[in-house]
Amino acid sequence: MRLAPHELRYIETLAIEQLEEYYSSHPDDPRVPTPIENLLELHLGLGLLYMDLKTTLENELILGALNVPGKEVWIDHSLDPETYPELEGRYRFTIAHEIAHWCMHRQENLTPGEFAFRSDRRHEIREKEADAFAAALLMPQIELTDRWKTMYGDQRVVLGELMPRRKQIVNEEIVRRRFVPKTNEEATDMMLDWAVTEIAEVFCVSPMAMRIRCEQFGLVVR
């Protein structure tokens, strides 16, 4: 299930509004990378807590949760950036995802972790919305396209142009991720992730998140 274009435009607008409100009070903060912790704490007034979230919520897959009554975002200690700096991109996206739930869904008054536990269609839509909002916060379109032009000019990442180096690239990614793709689609995603690693580092996001965002704007083409 994908969000409709008009839904994506609406979510982009909401995210940019939050950023502009923040920067109006903190004009000296950098635009890239997005100061996501400051946005959480200084602008929205939410607390940030690390805990053994997987045990607390009895879910091995959960990395973040929103405590609406307590005005807190909970992050599993497996994403603590001081201990696991290599996971900073996932850490930042998790915070941005929970910010999205706060801005878009907190009126539903769900208990911590309930966003992650539900499996109905409404839950699926909420998660898609939160991912889109998080991407817009961390990789705003204007900043991303401007930085892309500075780094790469008018060049795009085109899958067909990477294919002659497929084996080399996939092998490099297997070593980096310690993960072997099980399908051709996973291998293709790994190749495209590899191609946007440099700009992903600039925005402090994962290559996967950057690849998805760049595909949205036609900067990465399959």
C-alpha cells in the first residue's frame, strides 16, 4: 500500500511547518543535518529516554515508542548513538518517526508501543504516514536537491549504469552490512543504497532511507 500523491504533499507540508517553526526560534542551527534531537526536545517539549524497550514492550522488533501522556519518546538502548555510532542513521530516523506520530496521531491516545503492535489497515496507514513525515524532516526536498546538485550536478543514479559493477558493489555491501541478499530485488536495493552512501552521510541518515527519498524525486532511477 502506498500513500497517494496528495497525501504525501500534505505530509511534506506538515513536516516543513515544524522545521520552519523550529528554525524561526533557532536560526543559527544547521539545516543539514536536521537537528532532530533539538527539534524533539526544544521545539516539541518531548523527553528522550533510552531503555530496554524490547523487553519492556515484549517485542523484539521494536526500536522506538511514543508515550503520549508522559510526552516522551522511548528509544531502545540498541540504538544509543554513543554506544552504536554506526547506527546513527537508524537512530535519527526512529526519533523522527516518533515525532511524526506525535504531530499526526497523538490524538488517538494509544499506549506506548501500540503503534507497533497493531496490524490492521489503519495501523499500516499510520506507519506509512510516519515514515513519510520522518523522511521529510530529515531530508527536506529543497535541502536535498540543492545538496545533490552541489555534489553531483545534473547526474542521476541510474540502475542500468551500475549493472556492469553489480558483483563488486553487492559484495562490498555484504561485507559492510554483514547481510546476504536473498532476492534479486534485495541485491538491487543494495546497489542503489551503495550509490547514495556519500550524500546519506551528509544528512546523517541510512543509505536505505536516502535511496527511498531520492527515488521519490527522480534522483535515483531503476
